[in-house]
Amino acid sequence: MKRKRKSSYTKESRKGSSKGIQAKKHLGQHFLKDENVAKKIGDTLTLNGYKNVIEIGPGTGVLTKYILQKEVHLIAMDLDSESIEYLQNDFKTEHTFNRDSSLTFTIIEGDFLKVNLSDLFDKEPVAITGNFPYNISSQIIFKTIENRDRIPEFTGMFQKEVAQRICEQPGSKMYGILSVLTQAFYHAEYLFSVPPGVFSPPPKVDSGVLRLIRKENYSLPCDEKQFFRVVKMAFGQRRKTLRNSLKGFGISDEMKASELFALRPEQLDVNQFIALTNLLSKT
């Protein structure tokens, strides 16, 4: 598969790897070197009623080996061909020799943002995990939301600020589009922070690990496409009240009198955005 992006999902390196795989600056790699942190990330998976897992950015397997200790069918997907070669050879031999032969472990060189999830595990539920690159972390979340019918669980490491924003509650300056759209369908939990020093080379910012568990009822009681439009337009001018930022919906004077339209977007929780969407659907 040809790579057109100058980015990689890889952020970890096996300590003392005989392959000597180095972090590639042009791919944005930061190798996790702390085994305890890797194990903690692996333990974030609950796998309640399903065994399929996709790991984004296995690198040289520091997290992968802890996932393989669970009863899972694992697909490890990375853009770095050097890491893929190592995983397919030395790593796979070392870490799967005593594993239940009925449990599959597949290694794929590819781009998660471009892959069709229906081609992986058919239409069965699948958990997503990994150490995600900062430059495409929001896109990974949006793809997860788009495939929410397939993804009941999502865990992983982001830039700390992004992880906090996803889990943030109304009333904060960090609360935004990612917060509302994610929390509309998932229970979001910020788990723990990770300092730069556990990576090689260390990033300039702290990292944070989160977990998303899909809500039991994840169908919204409103037009979902309209809901997405409302949320994105509202936060597009977040300093304005909703009666001003949502003018494009043709709000009537009667609707403008509603208390909701006097608020700013960061003051609304998911249920209020649903109510707002239903109001605007009547215009």
C-alpha cells in the first residue's frame, strides 16, 4: 500500500530492540519506552462481550504484547514499513508461541483513516486502542464516531489537552465540538496523564489516556445529521450567543425568545443540544 501522508501511528519502541528501529522525525514518531505505562494502557480495555481489537500504531509492540496477553483477536495496523517488518518476523515469533491458536493476530501496513472497517472482522464489534499521533488524533475520534455501530469501546493515548477536551464537561473553555459529539454517543473518562520523559524522543507536551464506552442507547432522539451541523456551527463562533451563531438556520423571532438561544455553546450539555436541534428542525 502506498503511503501519501508524512505521518505515522507509531509512538512506541521495544526496549533494547535488536532491530534498532529509530524514531523517524518526518513520521512524527515518539517511542514509548516505559513498560509500566504500556501495561496500564493495555489494561484500559474492558472487552465486555467481544474479543476483536484494532491497535493503531503498534510500532515495535510495547503495547501490543500486553494486548496479546488477553483473549483477543488482534489486528495491529501501522504506516511504518520498518515496524511492520519487525512485527511480522521477530516480534510475532517471540510473543505468540504460547498463545491460544484459535485467537488470531494480524499485522497490516495501512492507514486507519482510510480503511473500511467492514473489511476487518466483517461486521462484528471491535475495540480500538493505541498510542495516537497528535496531528490526526481528532480525525481518529471522528472516524470512531462515524463507525459507532461497530465500535463499542475506544481507549488510547492523545496529547493531554485533546484527551481532556474530549472528556470535558459544559462550562469550560476546553468544552467544544469534540466534547459534545463524543459524549453524545459515548461515556468519556479521562484515566491518567503521561509525562514526556517516558518517550524517546520526548514530545514537548504531556500526554493523556482516555476510555470511551458506547452508551447503551446511542441513537439520538433528533435528526443526527442536523445535530452535527448545529454543534459545529455553534462552536464555529463560540464567543457569540446561539441566536447569533445559528442565524444560518433561519431562526424565528419566537424561537429567539427561548432561553437556549441566549446561551453560548459551551454552556449547553448534550441533551440541550438535542433540544436545540429539535427546535431548529421545525424552522
